[in-house]
Amino acid sequence: MKSRMWLVGALVVLLWATPAKADTGVIIRATGGLPALQALCLLPTTCTVVSALDGTLGQVFLVTTPLPLQTFLGLLPGSLTGFVDAEVNQVLGLIGGQNVLPMPIPATVMSDRTLVPYPAGSTTTAWNAYVNQPAASIVEVQNAQKALNLTGTGIVADIDTGVDPNHPALQGVLLQGYDFTRNQAGGSELNDISSSPCPFTSCPPPPCPNCSPAKVNQSTAAVLDQSTAAVLDGSPYAAFGHGTMVMGIIHLVAPTAQLLPLKAFHSDGTASLSDILRAIYYAAQNGANVINMSFDTKTSSVELQKALDYANQKGLICAASAGNDGTQEIVYPAALQSDVMGVASTTTQDARSSFSNYGNAIVWVAAPGEAIVSTYPYSTYAAGWGTSFSAPFVSGGAALLHNLQPTTVQSGAAVAIAHAVPLADSGMGNGRLDLCLALESVSSSSCSPDFSVSANPAAATITAGQQAKFTISATPLHGSTQTVTWSCTGAPAQATCTVSPSSVTLDGKNAVMATVTLSTIARGFSAPLALPRYAPPMQPWWALVPCFIWLAVAAMLWNLSRASRPRRPGLAATAGLLAISLCTYSCGGYGPPPVGGGATLTSVGLNPTSVTGGSSAMGTVTLSGPALTGGAAVSLSSSSTATATVPASVTVAAGASSATFTVSTSAVTTSTSVTISASYAGVTQTASLTVAPQALPTLSSLTLNPTTVTGGAQSSTGTVTLSGSALTGGAQVLLTSNNGAASVPASVTVSAGASSATFTVSTSAVTISTPVTISASYAGVTQTASLTVAPPGTPAGTYTLTITGTSGTLGHSTTVQVTVN
């Protein structure tokens, strides 16, 4: 008792001398449970118990402490009953990596929006572009479901950003789930979109079934209107929709398995390790059979492994993404191969995706991860690139295995999934996922004979009047000896697509080739030399200007060489010294300034310092040196919250010397000055922001899409864009055309509050290629755009051909792109 009282006294002295700073989250495992932790945290200056992380087990807890981390960790072994281990509550992220959306977005992605029943025979419908996408054929989703009469059973949990609980394709299989970011029932990610104020034109955003896919983050394009997509593209919504997409892929593979959304990630793509641990234990203790984890971290965690060990012991099957850094590296949880199957990404040609991590230490199997079509919030669909969208194919496959053998556990599932298609690329584990091979390994039944199709090359560029040729292959699966009949769709106007031979017979083992030929027709008139949009016509004498310039320069150099010869050494030395100085400066030769000692707040800056009400500015707080362990929380305030608001604080990360924050503003009627204050360690710095009323917008651009059309057969859509939102009553933009080959309405009105409007450019038949200038005028500003009205012939553009091989009721497709100049 005396020794314990001495320890308490020493602790009080230590805490009395500890300066206040931001609390650090620590995950602690103690067999003594909550009472032992409560005794340790009796003084709030020691620690605060936040919550248990392991559900009903009561041995793993999250605590926060104001003490320096190493000081706090040093207290635990001697003062915490049953102490086992402790680690920092790290932050994980979904965003980043090399999985970048290709531009332009492939034309055929999500083009088939026909509603089809899914699963087959049900009243639930989904886009055909989702149900029958190439990735589903590659891993043999339909073949496995039909031949083995499996559609999935059990509960598949997804630890992610949540789900859109209202998506029509997921109705009937979604469970309520849990939101660990808010500590409330329900796994909806729609809660991350603030309804006051609504970030969109309206909340929820209106459906746009005819919209083209628009970029919503670095790796995803969704069928949404451009204004909604623009809001989502970036922080704080950089990962919004991720969970709904992953859930949709699981549902694609196992449409009757139940889906349990466990929201541990915020819409910006961040999650704390403690919330992920809570989600794993929740899944294991609430009836889940499978856990999907489409995330990775390079930092190992003892408690993450113990949580997954627990899930394994409870009979759960786990799959995780291998990461998108395009390199061979160790990431978790994929590296925990006794508990998890790590999944890499492949192309439609069974090659490793350039962005996919690899290495047998983290990859158990691979699955398609490019242009994967899936469900997206607000009852629409999206296409994604990344290993995040490869892992759920395996998780869905685990639900099919559970359907076939309900007692299947992690080890058995891993052995079955390892029956995969071998890949040429190294470091791809057991190969590419094939659901038929995996399920056949544990079943007396087998999948029906089938085949896969591929094309080479994937793209070609030709001039109108030329041909483009591709080699199409049909590869037999499961000993198929079927006859495959070819068809080709998607050829542009005035062009034909043929396949020779028109059908092939498989021999059960070897791929059979055919040739796809796109034949185009030359246009009647070559397009004129393209000039800059606002350039005057080129005059013939301009070609002589470079000649005169070169003659003048030559004469000057000759004179200088004669007149300046005595001074040339000095001139050369000066030039050399200047070059060395510039090189040293540009290469960083002078080095960074020395880093100071204790960090204080040196400044707060705003960029820009003047904004229009309703827009935002970026604030930056700067310390005199790097923040210590745990970071530095800088308090923020605004002198007029009705005009400009800031977060309560911004944290400078440990080791960093600055951090940024957003200043949001409201509409004003007169120019208003607001003072933004930042305080840290007794020092306050201020910066001024001027919030101006909205000015009358100007006409910023006029665009046409497409810019080349066939006269009389096609029209173009024009878009006028203002520099800002139209004021009350709208903005009337006047339109004209300089040639009768194309006509426009007299005007188009940009609605109040909107910044753009569209109109139709109608065309007439022409016999030669005819350039037309369309003009738009508003508030004294005129913008123009050029339209080429072409005669019949193969129009210039990029086209996607879909080549389909059919045999009886089976049909598989692949695509190639052709650019016609």
C-alpha cells in the first residue's frame, strides 16, 4: 500500500509539472478491463477513457491523454493491472495512389442504362451496364450463378464510408449497420452531406439519367450533372460514394447475400484505427460471415492483427485491397495472410493494372479493378479504378462459397479462391479470380462450358478513308467446344465494321483468332488548316518574317564580335558567375533556413484576402518551428460569424510548421471587413478578409459539343457560361451564326442562380466541309466558337467498337477504340 501511495504521489507531481497540450489517442489492451483503466485515469490530467473497442470482450479501450506519449506509455506497465500492450490511434486514408481516372472517360462505360431484373427473376432492377459488365464475365459471375445455382447467403460486412440506404438496386438485402464516426445506428453515408446549407443546387441532387459520366474524385466517374459532380470532386467529399460502390460490387457477385454497412471512414476518406477495430469486433459479434476491407495502411498494428485473429476464430472470411501505389510493398491488413486474402487489380486483358501493388507477401489473388461499374449514391451508378473495387469480387465470392458450404471459414475459403487463372505478371499471388474454378474446387458440380473474349490492340488511330484492324480472340473455358459467332457494333456514320471469319469453333483448350476491320469513307473536302480561335487569317508574307529576323540577328552578332572582342573575357566571366549563382540557387545549394526551438504562432494568412460572399478563402497558420509530438491545436475565431466562419481550431501536425483551414462566407449586400484571429500558446495573430457583394457576371465562354457534325444529320449543343451565377431574373445571352449551314435561336437565358445554359445548333446538308462561327453576346462581351459542318463521310472523332461473341444463350463482349482524323 505504501509503494502504491508513493506511485500516486509521484504521478501527481509529474502531472502538476506537465504543460497542457492537445490530447493523444492511445489504444490499450488490459486484462484488468475497465476498472483498471478507470483507476489509472482517476486524475483527468492523466487520461480519459473514451470507449471500449472490442464489444463484449472488454479488454481493448481507447483513451486520450494530455501527457507526452512516451511519458504516458512509460506509466502503463507499472500502474495498469493486466497491461498487455498499447499503440497510438493512427489515422488511415482511402485517398491517394496512382489509380487515376483516365481522360477522356471511355465512351462505352455505363452507356447501356437499360433496366434489367437483378437478381434474375426478381422485381429489383439495375442498369445492364452494371449487371453484364466485362469484369463480371471475366470472373465468371453469371456462369457460376447459373451453373451452380448460387446467388449468395450469409452476411457480408463492409468497413467503409457507409452506403446509400435508398439505392434501388440494393433494396431487400441492406441491413441497418452502424455509424462508428457518429456512434449511432445506421450506416448511411448520406449523413456526410450537410443539408444546411445544401452544397448542391438542391438536396438531394436531381436525377440525371441522360448525363454523361462526370469525375467525382481522382478514381471515379459518376452519372451526375456537372454541378453536383464538381461539388463532390475534392475535399471534404473525396471518398464520398466509395462504400456504396464497394457494396454494389459485392451485390453484383452475390445478389441475395445480406449487406452490413459499417461506417468507419468519413467522406474525406479518413478513419481512425480505433473505429476500424470497433467495426471488426462488431461484425464478428453480430452475425457477419464475411468482412470486406477496401483500404490499406503501411503502418503495422498489433491490435489490428488481434482483431482479425478474433474474427478468424469466430469463422469469418476476410478480404482486403492490396493498395494503389503501383509498387511491391507491405501494406495492412492484406499482409496478414493467415486472416485476410489480399487482392490486387488486373486489366480486362489479365495484366496487372499499372497502379496496383504487387508481391506475394500481400497478394493472395487478383481481380478486375479498372472501369468497374457499380452503384453510387443518389440512385445512380459510377465507374471506378482501384484495388478497392477488386477486393469486393473476392468478398462476394466468399458469400457464394458460404451459399455452397455454410461452414466455410477463412482457411477453406483461401484454398478455394486460390484456384485461379495464372497470370504472366509476377507477384500476383495465385492468379486472377475465377469464381467457377473456386467453387468447383469444393463442389461436385461444375460450371457450364464457356469462353472469354479479348482484343488487341486496344486502340488505333486512322484517317477517314483508311481501315483499322484488330485481332479478336475467343478462349475456351471448362473444355468448351462451342461455336462462337461474332458481331461488331459502335461503328461511326459512313463506316462499316466486319469480323472475319464471322464465327469460330473452339477446341476446348486453345484460343481462336478472328480479324475485326473498321472501314471508313473519306470526307469530300479536307478540313482547312486550323488557326487559333481568335487569330486573324494568315497572310503569305508572314512566312518571310523569320528569315528577316535571322538575318538581323546574324548581323548584330557579327558587329558585336568585332566591337566587343577586348571585353569578351570579362563579359564571359560575369556571365559564368551569374550562371553558377542561378544554378546554385535553383538547385537549393544555399540550403533551408535553420529550424528554431520551441514553436510559437508567427502568422495567420488568408488567400485571397478579398472574396465574393458565398465563396471561400484559404487560411494558413504558421509556427516558428515544427510542432511537437501530438501536433499543435491553434484556436480560430471570426469577428463576424454572420459574414465569415472558421472552424474552432486547426491542428498543425507533429513535425510540420503550418496548417491550412477554410474560411466560409455568406452573401452580403455591402462590402464587409472581417478579422480572422488565430491563437496558440498565448500568442494571437490576425488577418483581415474583405467580403464583397456579388457583381454582375460576365460572359466567360461559349463551347460547342461536338465541334464537327454532319450537315442535316447531326446537331451540336452549345453552352454559354458566365463568370458567376446569374442574378434575379436571369441573364439573356444573344446568339448569332455567320453561315446558313448552321442556325441558332436568337437568344438563350441563363436562369437566376445558374452559371450556364445550353442551346441547340441545327445544321443543313452541305457538299463541302463548311466552317461556321457561332457568336454569343452578353453585357458588352462577345465570345465565339467554331463549328465544322461536314458532308456525308466518316466524321472525325473517337469511337468505341463493341465486339460480341455469342454461343447459344452465352454472350461475351470486349471493346476497342478507334480515332478517326
